[in-house]
Amino acid sequence: MHQFFPDFANAGTKKEASILLHEITFPDYKGEVLARGFKQIVSELRAKRFDSWAWYSLANKADELMVSQQQTTELLAIEYLKERWKQVGVVPYRHQLQTARRVIFEMQGQAILADEVGLGKTIEAGLILKEYLLRGLAKKVLILTPASLLWQWYHELYEKFGISAGIQRSEWDWAYSDILIASLDTAKREPHASQITGIPYDLIIIDEAHKLKNSSTQSYRFVNSIQKKYCLMLTATPIQNDLKELYNLIGLIKPGQLGSYRSFKDRFIKDKRTPKNPQELKGLLSQVMVRNRRDEGTIQFTDRKVHPIVVSLTPREQELYNKVTQFVKERSRQTGLQNILPLITLQREVCSTFLATALTLEKMMLNMEPDLLTQVADLLKALADVKQNSKCDALERLVSELDDKIIIFTEFKASQEYIRYRLEKAGYSTLAFDGTLSRGKKQWIRHMFQKEAQILVSTESGGEGLNFQFCNQVVNFDLPWNPMRLEQRIGRVHRLGQSRDVHIFNLLTKDTIEEHIMYLLHQKINMFETIIGELDAILLHLNLGKSFESEIMKIFLAYEEQEKIKERLDRFGDHFLKGQAEVKTSTWELF
């Protein structure tokens, strides 16, 4: 370091070194030497990982000067990527370009990208990464993401930004890959973690960063120990349950920004979800966080066109549905609500296919009291005797009327196999997408669906990870009871890059619990027509993340009369809407 800046050899304290950095003026040094000098300073500071605020500030100042020596504050990547974007059909939105400029030129590459769902946080992160690569400010890059998103990141970076990244497969990749995409769950474990923390990274990008909200977890401690010059964290929900989570996230990218936790709590927390001095806190957050929202006119999404298709069961099917429902209600009274999950599954399956219902009943028999086995055996025989499936009949008629590509969603593997059997028998070629596929096989299925096949039959795993903007027709063969899972399904096609209106066909069986679910999600909380950007935050705010289905089931089990069930679902829907209003007027107003 001293060969570039001899005065640093005589700087007796860190404070003096900091003053020297402030006093450096560009005309006194040749540009090339200056650039190498700053890189050397930053490298040494980062390698030693100084914990004191003085050294942290010194490194920060060096980073600022490195960026400021560039001749322009315009994004070089825009011109560089112009032809590529034209070929792949990418049109960057204004809010994405503004975010990239803010992060690079105002935030010195330390930022939480907290846009609402579907506004393109991955595009923003890729643009920032490309800019740093073009400016020579980043070479060693680590991208940490859930395992299900590894290939999506790989393809996004290559197709849209011309960035060739590696996907981590062995412990040797950490040292030898300059740009590496890896699963956070893998990276935090040995022998990987100790290798990673020994490498000085120019930039790390963390997707689904809300998983780091708890500072006592292994994931948090691991990320905090990584040497990093620039850091981007992507999450649509920087606050989920507690303002402390927000404090923890910001501590990973800019320690000291919010002071100590004790001072932060005294100054800014009224209760764990309600801030004090919100305007002051909002000002501090704006220095490290960018949140773009749909209602600010950022993007005009295409419309959602909802087509409910009511299916009337045959008398034999209706009789069997009633028998299974009666069994579920009797069983719930015997076992109590602590074992409600298998019963919820059974009640959902009987609205899907009798095959799925039968397989679940067989599994339940393994732990069932002997006096119930005869009753279940009779139910299984009755299920096997029904040869018709009115819902699949309706599906075949629907498919015959639709052109172009179709994604058919079901929650159950057995229903997926039955749907494919029926459609293949009717002369259609189908592809299957489910959680048993490897990451590479999922990519191959997606490619085949885009290029050749018309119909993809997917279980719930198709509702996460991969995007299908080239398709605009979604069939919900059975409805998930949780609105978040339903939104994830639709969000695979109704997102950035979708140029057509999205048509959603909901098959629902008349005189069953599906009618009530459709009423709640469609008419009461308007799930289909609008994207609720903070849906997951609302569910968490109401403590309904995993219990949404249980709450519905409790209502269904408690009452026999249809009107009474509808009345209680009305109240439940009002509770949900109230939670939505509370979320929008409390902590989210900080952004």
C-alpha cells in the first residue's frame, strides 16, 4: 500500500489515515496509479476485516472514491446490453434503472432491494452486477439463493446480462469460480463455510434475504462473517413479524446505520410492529433500502381474466363426497384438532380425484384403531367402484376449446397422474412437473414446454422457482386453500415479461367445500383480479402463514348448515381485509 501512497507509512493512527484519504486530490496522481492504489487499500482493509468504526469508515471512503473517479454517473451497462436486450425482448423499466443508479452512486453498493413481488428485483441486481463488472469494481462474486432458484438465476444472468456464472457443485468451486451461484443452505455448512469466509468477495447477492431476519441463526452468523465490499439483499418482506428483523438485516450490510439495538429500540419501536418517529426512521432506511411499489405507477401489468367453471357431480359422486366428508367430521371429533392436517388433506383431495383420496386413506389405515378399519375399507371399496370423474370430464372439454399453451395445476401427485392419463387417452401430449424432479430436469421440462408441448400438468412445486411468462392460460384443477399458494401459481405466468392478459380457469365442484373456498378467495378478498404485493406480510401479520387452511377447516367442521359456514367465512374474510389495511398503515409506511 505504501508504494502507492507513501504518506500512509507516516500515518500514526487510523484517524490520520482517514484524514489523508479525504485530502487526496485526483490531479496529483496519475489515474492508473490512483486506481491501483485505492484497490490495494480496499483489499488490505477487507482482508483484515477490521471491526472498529474508524477502519470501516476508511474502507467506505475508499470505495466512494473508487466509484467517483469514473468519468460518468450514467450506467455503462445500458449501452452495452442494448442489442442483447433487443434480442431477448427485455425492456428495462424506469424504476429498475433508477434503483441501479441509487445503489451504485448513492449507497456505495450496500443495499436492500425490497420491491413488491413481481417488480423485478432480480433484474435490478443483475444490472448492478453488470455495471460493477464493466467498471472493473467487481470480479469475485457470490450469489446465495434458495436451492430451487439456482437455475433461474443462472439463466437470468446469462440470457439478460451476458454473465456466465457457475453453479456450485463441489467444495473446489468456491476458490476457482469468479462468479458463483450457490444454495445458502449448502454454503453455511462445513466444509464450505470456512472456505467462503476466507475469501474476500467484491460483491455478494442474497435472494430471499428475509430468511436472515433472526441474528441468532446459523445463516445470519455465516453471512455476517463473509468478507464483502458490496452487498445486495433481495426481499419483498424486509419486515415480517418484528421491527427487530429489519434492524438485523440492515446490520448485515451497514452496521451502525441504526445504532445499537438498545438505542434503536428506545428511539424507534413503540411495539414490535409499530414504529416511533417514523419519518426519522424512514430517512435512515432510505439510505440503505429501495422499495418500489405497484401503486406508484411503476408497471402496468396485463389483466387477469377469471373463468369459474362449476362442475356438478353425479349422484354417485356426490354420495361418496358426503361419505368422506362425514368420515372427516367424525374423525375430527374423536381425535381433536391437534391432528387436523391429514383430515384437511383428505377433505381437499375428495374435491380433486377419488384416486388421491384413496391413497391418503390407505396411509391413514396404518395408524388407525382396529374398530375403524372396516369403515375405511368400505370407503376404499366405494372409491374404487366409481369410474367417472366429472371434473376431468369438464377439463377435457375445456382443453378442447383452448389454443396455445396451458398449465394445469393440482396439489396432489395422484391427481396429476390421473389428469395426464385422461388427457393422453384423449389424444393430448402432456408434460409433468413436480417436486421429485432434479433442478436440471425441471429446466429441461420448462424448455420442452416452451418450445414444443401444449400442456404442462404441475403439482405445487411448479408454483415456485421457475417462470413461465410465455404461457398465459392457467387451469386450477383444484383450489389451494391458502391464498399465498394460489398467488404463487398465478405469479408463474402473470409477472414481468408477460405481454398478454392472463386467463385463469377455476374448476370447482358444486355443493362441496370448494364452493366456499371460491367464495372466500374470489368474492371476499378478491384474490384473482388483483396481485396483493404484500400478501405474505399480511398472512404473517395475522399469524396465518401455515394456519390459513386450519382456520377454514375449523369453520367447516364446526357447522353443518351452509349459510352458517358462509357467515363465518364472511367474518374470516373481514379479518383478513382488516389485516391488509393494518399492514399498509403500520410498518410498511416506512418505505
